[in-house]
Amino acid sequence: MIQFLLNRELRTEHDLDPNITVLGYLREHLGKTGTKEGCASGDCGACTVVVGELDGERVRYRTLNACLTFVASLHGKQLITVEDLKHQGKLHSVQQAMVDCHGSQCGFCTPGFIMSLFALQKNSAGYDKGQTLEALAGNLCRCTGYRPIIDAAEQACCQPQPDQFDAFESETIARLKAIAPRETAELNSGDKRCLVPLTVADLAELYAANPDARLLAGGTDLALEVTQFHRELPVMIHVGHIEELKRIEVSDSTIEIGAAAVLSDCYEALSHEYPDFGELLHRFASLQIRNQGTLGGNIGNASPIGDAPPLLIALGAQIALRQGNSQRLLPLEDYFLDYKVTARQPAEFIEKIIVPRAAAHQVFRAYKVSKRVDDDISAVCAAFNLGIEDGVVTQARIAFGGMAATAKRASACEAALLGTSGSAQVIERACAALAEDFSPLSDLRASKEYRLLIAQNLLRKFFLEQQSPAIATRVTAYA
Ligand SMILES: Cc1cc2nc3c(=O)[nH]c(=O)nc-3n(C[C@H](O)[C@H](O)[C@H](O)COP(=O)(O)OP(=O)(O)OC[C@H]3O[C@@H](n4cnc5c(N)ncnc54)[C@H](O)[C@@H]3O)c2cc1C
Ligand code: FES
Ligand code: FES
């Protein structure tokens, strides 16, 4: 049984297909059709809803894509949809702002924009254009041209009106505390089950008993198997309610990130230590997906175009794996064996990711090349982590995504650079070595020739920027 608040109504679900997404649940199960389905793949934002979670003595509101969220992940939380905003016959101030600023034409995208604006208003202390563009980057509109919607954001953030969510906040907090999960929950229907453990020990035990289960973190990748490939996932174990897996701890030498920490929560620690990692996270999918997707899931799906793995490999990150009561540490570069093949054993899971902190003389840069700046997958993602002392390259860890079947180090390129001063001839030799390291494929994102040339040009760019930092642009998009 799982329990959650649908705005202020307590929902208790016993017999419900765990493969149903929140979008399917709202539209088909409850007949609440305000939340729209555009793409069913996380790209358009028409299905955006807001989920409220207890954060100490307040409720933290975050947007999610309902089309990528399985219902079990709502356990113990508050789901707010566009239908919940109007109160006592009066539009919410973000809805009124959209009306006043003419932010809606055909209206199909509007509920999604309204929910992104609602979360933006709740999370901001005034209007900030950068924050607004970030909040709206995961919402597409084919009609308005965005300017009126940005005007509506400005009005909504500059003139927020107290609303029913403020008025009922203490009641909501009390009710969320009352339904806070206390033991492993389960949502099932027929043979299909989704288990929701609360501790790592319970996860290890449940996974050992169900080694064929699929681990569900944010579901931003896994849900596509259901919505795009029409597969059924008979047994899932949701890791998103395990507090130990969501911790982020910074020590003198490492940043340890629980595998179920969502990408929005990873931002602060990683961007503080490695600004380019922060820039990359800004370019990672959309805010809705970063609020939901995890670092563990980004490694767990073993995608050759996942953005975090090349950066983590270049930084020399390790992962802690657990199977039953056994734990082991593995350098991330040894985790990826082949296309979607990893060193993970049956019933083994990623517990945390351990990232070394920055050292003296270390230069770390990352570049993402994609067709759009926002909400796009990399054609090539490059990470350079070099030790440079007195002008000499003393250490080199260089890794790429999009260049091979897995995220992978460029060993020949590294060897060509080590012990040198990075002269023009050395850089050209290192560029040639990239052709030994990688034989990329052509696909819809880029041709193999383009990929290799981009990788070589990024290496040249890295060294040019070392010589003239003024020309540096951090994470780069080429159209
Ligand atoms: C529209 C869209 C845009 C996207 N843009 C980007 C992008 O810009 N860059 C990018 O890199 N990715 C992108 N993605 C892919 C995806 O969002 C990320 O890979 C995300 O980090 C996955 O995390 P998750 O928590 O949602 O994983 P899930 O979907 O829950 O899981 C993914 C896989 O990892 C496994 N897994 C989860 N947790 C663990 C664990 N603890 N141990 C072992 N295995 C585990 C799952 O079983 C599953 O096989 C995008 C996806 C969408 C839909
Ligand atoms: S329906 Fe397009 S993002 Fe969910
Ligand atoms: S108003 Fe038509 S898609 Fe946005």
C-alpha cells in the first residue's frame, strides 16, 4: 500500500499497476485531464506537476515530468496538479499572470508552464531572468514565442499573492508527517510489484531475494521502457525513499554522493568544487528531470552518452557497490565494460559515488557539445583533468562520452601529453592519438568524422584556454 496527498486529499493505493505513470494515473485512473500528454518522454513539459516534500519544518516544491514518474515514488509526498491551483473561484496568481500577459494561445502547453511557474514562484524571492529561463527550459510552446510567458514569470515572481498552499502549510506539514513512510511499502497489481524500502540494508535484502528486479531511482530513463517501448516491468525496487542513499557528504579529501541523490541536490557540492561540473549540470536535461533523475541512475543506465560518467572518470571517481552484506569499491572507469554492460553483479547496486576533491595544480574543464543548449543529449562530452606544474603536464586524466560504446578514457592522448609542456606539436600529436583511442559511430546526433574532429578541437580549445583564460567559455553548445 502507498499513501500520498493529492493536494489536500489523502490517496491510499493498494491494487494499482506499478507500471502506471503519474500522468496515466491522473488522466486515465482519476479522469483529471488538466495535466497534458505531449511527448510521453520528458521532452515537452506538458505533463509538468509539482511534488511537495517535507524539508524540515517546511514543504519544498519541485517540478517533475508526470510522464516519467511512477506512482509508487509519490509515497509520503504531496502531488499538486494544475487543477489544484484555482481556489474559491479565483485563479492563482501565476494563472492570472499568464492571462494578463497573454502567455497562452492554443493552451496545450499551458498547464505545464503554469506548474513550472508555480514552483518558480514558490522557490524564488523575486524575479531573476536566469532562474526563470532555467525553470522554463523543460517546457516547450509552439505558439507564443515565449516572451509573454517570461513576462508572466516576471509578474508572478514580483507580485506573488498569498495562496491556499501558504494558508494550509501547517496542516500539510502535519499530514505529511502523519503519512511519512515507516517501513517498506509495496504497490502491486497481479504479478507486478514495486517495493519501496527505507534502508540500504532492506534494499540489499530485497534485491538479493528478487535479483531480476529493476532498480528504480528517478525513473527518467527506466520509465521510457514502459512509455516508449511498451515493455512491462514486473518487479521494481524504488531506491528514492532511502535517506542513506540521498546523502551528500564533503570531507577534506572527497565528496561522497549517495546514488539516489537527485541531480538538483548534487549541484551545490559539485559546482562549488568543480565549476565546470556545475555548468554541465545546468545543461543536463531540464529542471524537471534534474529534480528527479539521480547520479546513480546516470551511471546505472551505462549510456555511452551519459553526461556525468566522463567527468567522473576524468576526476578519478570511485563507486561503492553493495551486494547483500558485501561492499566493494571500484574505479568508475572499470565499471563500464561494453555497450550497456557493466561490472555490476546480480543483486549488486551502487551505493555511493566518491569524487576526489580538487588538488593544487589541478586544472579541470568539461565541454558538452549538443545541438541545443538546453534539454539535449550530448553528441560528444569531454572532460580534461590535468596536473600542470611549472608549465609541465604532470598528470593527465581525459575522458569522453559519445566517442565509444562506453564513457572512456583517452589513454593514448594522455600518454602523448604527459611530461610535456603542451607545445603546438605535442597538442597535434595528442589530437592524432585520439584517433587511436576512439573509433566513434555515426548516428542521428553526429557523424563519426564530426565526433572525432570535435574531440580533437576540444583538446585544442582546452590548451588555448590555458594560454588565454579570457577566451574560455565553459560548457559549450554548437548548433
Ligand atoms: C528528456 C530527457 C533528457 C535527458 N537528458 C540527459 C542529459 O542531458 N544528460 C544525460 O546524461 N542524461 C540525460 N537523460 C537521461 C536520464 O535523465 C539520466 O541518465 C538520469 O541521470 C537517470 O537517472 P534516474 O534516477 O532517473 O535513473 P532511472 O531511470 O531510475 O534508472 C536508470 C538505470 O539505472 C539503474 N539504477 C538506478 N539506480 C541504481 C543504483 N543505485 N545502482 C545500480 N543501478 C541503478 C536502473 O535500474 C536503470 O537501469 C535524459 C532523459 C530524458 C528523458
Ligand atoms: S508529456 Fe512531454 S514531458 Fe511529459
Ligand atoms: S500555447 Fe500552444 S503550444 Fe503553447
